[in-house]
Amino acid sequence: MESVEYSPNTPLEYQSETGRLNILGFWVFLGAEIALFSTLFATYLVLVGRTGGGPGPEELFELKGVLIETFLLLTSSFTCGLAIHYMRNHSLKGVFLWIGVTLALGLGFLGFEIYEFVHYIHEGAALTTSAYWSGFFVLVGTHGAHVTMGIAWISLILIQLKQRGLTPDTTRKVFISSLYWHFLDVVWIFIFTAVYLYGMVM
Amino acid sequence: MKLDEFFVTGDPLIYGADVSIALTLIGAIFVLTYFKKWKWLWTEWLTTVDHKKLGVMYIIAAVLMLFRGGVDALLMRAQLTVPDSSFLDANHYNEIFTTHGTIMIIFMAMPFLIGLINVVVPLQIGARDVAYPFLNAVSFWTFFMGAMLFNISFVIGGSPSAGWTSYVPLAGLELSPGVGQNYYLLGLQIAGIGTLLTGINFLVTILKMRVPSMKLMQMPMFTWSSLITMVIIIFAFPVLTVALALMTFDRLFGSHFFTMMDGGMPMLWANLFWIWGHPEVYIVILPAFGMFSEIISTFARKTLFGYKAMVYSMVVIAGLSFLVWVHHFFTMGAGGAVNSFFSITTMLIAVPTGVKIFNWLFTLYKGRIRFTTAMLWSLAFIPNFVIGGVTGVMLAMAAADYQYHNTYFLVAHFHYVLISGTVYACFAGLYFWYPKMFNHRLNERLGKWSFWIFVAGFNLCFFPMYFLGLAGMPRRIYTYGIGDGWMSLNVLATFGGVLMGIGFLILVYNIYYSFRYSPRETTGDPWDARTLEWSTPAPVPHYNFAHLPEAKGHDAFWIMKEEKKQGKAPEKKPYKPIHMPSYSGVPIIMSVFFFIAGFGMVFSWHWMSILGLIGVLATMVIRSFDYDKGFYVSVEEIEETEKKTTL
Amino acid sequence: MSNNEQTNSHSHFPWSHLIGFGLSIVLTLLALWVGFASDFSFRTIMIIVVILALIQAAIQLLMFMHITESDSSRIQVGTILYAVFIAAAIVAGTIWVMSFGMHNMNM
């Protein structure tokens, strides 16, 4: 944990030993998350078509809502990247602005997702309806729960950023949470492909 | 819910257990209060983030679980000794084999190995702690609370009874309506969090916290095996997390993943369970391989033969271990292509394992062998493990497996690999590293008695089971008829089981005896060993190394000793302050909240689970706002400590 | 830590993010076109959209998450690649095993 020589150009989050270790550890954690989500995807894909006489996805999926969710999350991933860009240019204001936009887009995504879920439940497709819908709600819901956690977590980090400004500790936290946020977009790309495109094209 | 539904009643065995649990608790509380040790317990142990202390706590918990799992085993043997026995009824027997299997794998084998990894690996790589000391404490406490949650099922609410594999529909709501199965799901889930965190923690520790001079290909073999194990943990445990969560959803919230109705697929559970379950087998065997490598090399007084081949075979195992899972359910009938593919991968994975066996044999060849207790366990491992491995290859042939499946042949096979692999390694490692942990050795004479009795008992217990299996005895039956002709071999097996129990009791007595009478260590290197953990003094200071050691090749400490003999003593450098992490009470409190949340979910008391989860989140927030940076050990304190320790 | 310097001393306009964002949008729209407007067979469509998803994931990892920037980049890339291998084994393996030899998966 001793401080190591670093060039002044090194981003703040990499300047401390803790920073470097925690960022690496988080990447490893994301590897575990890939295994977790791939298990959910495998389960979902095996259960496709097993609707037990209930409604199927082709009756309920609507392209418009899905596209709105997709572009909200995709844009939030971009703005989150911008926040890191400004962080590395030591602009606290830029960080607040773009993380604020990111969180707003994330909340928008969540809103549309909750609306979508409620709509399906109204149409008679709930967690308890059939194996297919169990698979759908748990896969997409796990992603949604991750987004919710992400919003709460990043909000807490914003408070710390307000209290302490850009330090090796706070930038580390912002950077790690940004990795998490981008990762959720990566997962969504596959949900978009394997759940919605697959379900609608089928 | 009535009180007699809440507490398990009606069985004299369980009343006896209730009384003994209560007496033990009262005894512990009395001792702690009488000797005014509560504060000491809290500040020195319960809040510790020191990898050595956490390792010791893991091992203590594992030995307790070994006792519980062993008692379960002896109860099963008692029931099966004679035909038509009515010692246990069918349901009670089901509960016992379920808890035996789950406890031995999840709450005994893994924590025992992780405990030894905790104690040894940072020392072997010349590190002062792990990469994330706080997370390490979270790992331990979530494992511990998960284990406790699983264990109280025995007296509160009833034990799970669907086998440690919990196949549905048997484990589903219709056929297991009680709370027992929920205990299984939640206990494993909470402990699994800790295991995943251990995986990440030690992967980063081994890759990034080594002394700068130690190259990857110079790491001790136990460290290598731990590294590969951590890779497997990181990618296998999320699968278990999901599988458990899906079954929890089925049981508590009415989803249809594994149900018989509305499109559910019961066999999907088996598929997911074994995607985790097979890598899990390697999680519990690879660290064992690493320990045997260290011990054999030390007591053959030779450097390990075929170091690179050892490393590469473990890397191959890490990859292949994720491609063999279907061999656990060939009889599901996934089709000829599927079964053939998994049959071939299973036989392939035997090859790197075979390579390792030859490496150990060649390490022994022309070695000047010292027969210490640790070495005896390692030597007994080789032939016994080969028996287990060869019968494993027999099971790997899908067509033949239809005959062996779910018979005692299988039971014999996996006990041969798990006991002679993992359990022998735990004992060997315990004897070997005991002086590092407790500053005195275990008594060798008692150790050898325990060894011979246990190994004789083990072979007597499980070798006959191969023949019972071939004679058609299915696993998990609670009794059999006299006409089946299985009695004499069962009597033999029970006799062996009793011997194993005696061997274990001698080990426990040895711990007490050695604590009282064994001479304290005067050097940190009691075995004339080869790797860096032995370069630390006795007792090991909490910062491990006053100066970071230098690794100049394989067997770094051996090289240091050789250089010393040639008069090249390392120059004395002045001490520098050492940075260490602060202790924290957050991990244990967070894990208590996990326990509360889990307990609430077991009984579907949602207010309680929400309360527990809020507590978990609150402790996380507290941790997030905690900017504690640890502290520095002053040069004076280092000088003081180094004077007291002996080197 | 030479790689870090590159990412920090970059210009004040976030070009790589903008390009990554643009590519992501293009890839998403392309997937939509393949899915709804092309006359490929179902099987071909699924293969193409999965490949497009993988490319988009790679863009996120490289251009947004800077997976290659730290001095542990080899470990990070190795972890993710191994995770992709595991994911493929779990998803493809599970689908194959649970199809019980009946290849009526439409895939």
C-alpha cells in the first residue's frame, strides 16, 4: 500500500495503490457478472416457447417502447463516458453535469421499463404465468435491479464528490461506478438482441 | 405459526442435540464473561481483517462442521449396518444425508481450504495482507452466517431433505412443503457471496501483491493452485447464485422455472446445478493438489518435479472443468451426441490429473524422505486418489454409467476422490502449517495414530461400497432387506466409519494435547522447508514481513538459506513504517443482517427479510462513507516486535 | 503506466466517446434493419444480430470503459475473454443439453 512514483499525467483514480487494486478487482467482478447474466440468458433461451398456454412474447412486445429504453440507456452510457472524460480534465462541474444527465436518463429507462412490466402484467403475463414469463421477468428484472442499484450507488458517490472534490479516492469511486454503468449497457445490448429482437422476429 | 411447528420436536436425538447446543452456548458465554474476554474477542477476532486470524477462524468453523457432518455420516452408517433397521425413519434419514453432503462440501471442505489459503498464500508471496482486507472479513462472516443459517434448520423449522443436489420436483414446493429447502437455498446463497468475494480477493492478491521479485512462474505450487481455484470460483459461483435464486423464486414467489406445470423444466435445475457443481469439484481439489505438492517437495527434500507441467495441467483443468458437467446426469437422456461429447471431455480432464500424479511420484524418486504426519497423509493420498480417479473414468463412459448411476459405486467413487483428495489434504495442511498458525507443532505420535486409524477406516468404509454398488445397492435408500445380500459389506463399511470417527477424535485430542504440552517454536522454520512463509519468524508479526523478502527463483526461502550457508547474509536495512488496514466491525454486523434477511425469507416473514436487507444496505452505505486509510506501524514497534520474535 | 498518460493527455474534445456512441447507434439501427426489413432467413438474422451485439459490446469495452488503459490491462482483457468463453459454454451448452437431442430450436 505504499505510494508509488507516478507521472502527473496519470489519472487521479490510478494514482493510489488502492485505486489500481480496486479498479482491477472490479473488472474481475464484472467477469463474474458476465457468468451470472449468461446463466440467466441460458435459462431464458431454454424456456422460450414454454408459455404453458398463456400469451407469448410476439403478442406483447412493442418495438417503440423497447427502442426508447435502448436509446435512453445507450445515451446514458455515452454521457457517463463524458463524465469520466471531464473528470480526467479535472472539471468537477463537467462531472456533475454529465453524471446528472446519466442518472436522469437511467431514471427514464427505469420508468419505461416499469411501465412495460406493468403493461405486460395487465395483459396477463406475469412472473407466475408460465416458465417463459418467469424467465423473462427474472432476466430483464435482474438487469433493472442492477440499474436501480447503480442509480442509488452513483447518487451516494455524488454526495461524496460534493463533500470532498476530486481526490484519488473519489475519482476511483466515480470511475468504478462508470465501469458498472457501461457494463449494464453491454448487458442491455444482449437483452435487446436475445429477448426483444429474437422475440419479435420469431 | 405454533411453537411446536417452529421448533423441531418429537425426536430424542434432536432433543439431545438441543440440550448439547444450549449447554455449549451457555458454557461459552460463561467462560467469556468469567474471564472478562468479551472485549478481547471483539477487538482481536470478531473485527479483525488480518488474513492469518481470518484463516484460523475459517479452519475452526470447518473443523466444527466436519464434526457435524461426521456425526451425520455415522448416523447413516448406524442405520445401514443391518437390514430392516428402524434406528432412523425414512424422512430423518433423508434429512441426514442432505445435511451431510451440503455441510461437507460447502461448509467443511471449502472453508477448510480457504482458511489454509488465507493463512498461507499471502505469506508465500511475501505480502503483508490481501488486496482487500475488509472484503476478506466480509467473506468470512457471510460464509459463517450462511453456515449457521443452514445449521439451525436442524432445531428450528426442520432440515432440508432433498439431497445436497436438491433435484426438483423433489425439492419443489409440492413435495418439500416445509421450510427445510428454504434453509438450503438461503444458507448457500449467503455463504456463496463470501466465496465469490474470496475468489476476487485472492485472484488480485496473487496477481498484484507478490513481492516484485517473484515472477509468476516462480510462485509456490500452492499459490498457483489457489490462483487457478480462484479463477474457477469467480466464474462458477455466479451460476450457483442464479440457480439458487431461481429455485427460491419458484418456492417463494410462484415462478415456474423448475415446476412440473406451465412450461417449467425440472431438469434445467440439474443442468444449472452441475454447471456450478462440476467446477466446484475442482475448487475443492486443486488447493489440495497444491498442498500435497508443497508437502511432498519439502519432505522429499527435493524441488518439485515438472513445475511447468503442473501449472499447465491446472490451467487446462480450469478450462475443461466447465465443459464436463453433463456427466453427472448422463441418464437424463440428453441424446447420444451430448453424452458422447461430455464423456470425451470427462476422460480428457483425467489426463492433466494423471500428469500431476506422475510429477509427485518423480518428486519422491530418489528423495530423502522424512515420514512426518503431514507427509504420511500426502503419501496415502496418491494410491487412494488413483483408485477414486480410475473409477471416475469408469463412470465417465456414458453407456456404462447407466449401470453405475445412483448406486453405491458412485458413492464410493466420490468419497475416494473427496476424502483422499480434499480431506487428507486438509489434515496434511493442518499438520504442516500448524506451527505457522499456533506457534507449536501438533504431536507427531498422536498424529500418526490418528493417520493410520483414519486411513484404515476410510478404506474399510468405502472400498466395500464399490462392490455394494456393483451388487445393485442404490444410494440414498434408508434401509434394505435381508434378502438383498448387502449386509456383510455394510457391516464392514460401518466398522470403517467408526474407525474414521476415532481417527478424527484423536486429531481433536491432539489439538488439545499439543496446546498443553508441545514445545513452543523457537524458529519460524520447523520443517526445513522451502517457500517464503517459513522465512517469517515465530510468532508471525501482524505485518508479516518487517522487510519484504526477495524471491530469486523457485523455492525462494531454500535459496535464501543456501546463500546464508555460503556466508552471503543479507545486509541489515533500517526498518520503514508499514502501512496496515484498520479493523472493522462492519463485516460481522453486515453478515448478521444477511442472516436476519435470510431467516425472514426462510419463513416468508417478509417484514423481517426487508428489515435485514435494509440493514445490509445501511452497512454498505456506512462503509462507502468511511474514508479510513488504515494506520502505520511505527519503526519502534517493528523493532520491539522483531526483538521478541525468534528467527 | 505509459498507457494512462495517453488517455489523460488527450485533447479536450472527447472524440473516442463520440465515435463510439455513433457506432453504437449505427449498429443498433443495423440490427433493427436486419431483424425487420431484410429478407434473410431467421437463422441468418439471429447470427447477424448476435455478431452485431458482440461488436457493440467490444466498442463499449474499448472506447467507453478503456479496458486496455491500466497497467493491469492484460489481466482485465484476459478476465473478460475468459468470461466470454464461460458465457458461450453456459449458453450454448445449456441450450444443446436441454434440447434433448431434438434440434427443433429454430436456431
